[in-house]
Amino acid sequence: MLEEITQSKTGCKTVPHLANVCSKHEARERPQKMTMYRLENGVSEAAFKERLDSSGKLLVVCTEAAGRARGHLPGGWLFFVFNKASERWAPLHLFRLVKGETKPRLFKTVDGVCGYLISLGLPVALAPVREGDGYEIHIDGNVVHRPGVVLD
């Protein structure tokens, strides 16, 4: 079966269903938008739930791409909640000291992410699977996909 070939504006021949692949050049990735999130100090699980109730939104960020393993989907995910007063995002922390400091709570499976979202009473439970991607989840169920999350 022959593929239909068209001319692009640059003069290169491209295959229509592979818009980012050029027959004269190697495949190129499409540029992604990046979203910057300003952070503040971490919060405990109780404070996280209180802020979620007042602000109505949280952010789930994939820190390690999801993979396939027997019986589960491992990866790495962090949770952040929006603080209306400071207009910054606070990470969910485990308040156990590890070498004298607290660390952000890292979820290691998709089941853990979805289970935590369900325990918060949210009507949706989504986990981004590409490293650096995030979902902004609102308490009413609206979801915004955020590719290329940058935490500051």
C-alpha cells in the first residue's frame, strides 16, 4: 500500500499521519508548553486536606515515568495543594524525620495515587504517566493536563 506524500511549507516531503517526521530529516519532537508552579513549605496530610477544602484544587506530578511490572504500574508521583492566601503550591510531606528533615511523600504506584485521590473524596482519580507531566485536579472534578511541570 502506498502512502500519500504531500509537500510542506519548507519543501520537505512528509507523510500526513506522521506530521513530525520528515523524509529528509530525523523525527523531531513537538515542543511542549511548560507550566511554572511556585512552591512553599510542605504540609502534613491534615493540613493538605484543609487547604484542599479551602482552595479546591491539587496538583499531581509524575517524577518518574510509569512502567509495567507484574500486577502493578510503578513510577513516582508527588502531590501539591494550592494555597489561596499565598497563591503558591505546598507539597504533601511525610512528617517523619529522615536524617533530621522531613521529605515529600512519594507515591510509588498508580494504585497508590488513585487510592489517595479517592480517599480525599475527589470524583476523579488520574495519574500522569510521563515524567514531568501533571494534572491539576479541581474538587468539582475538572481536570487540566499540564505537560512539562516546572517546580520553583
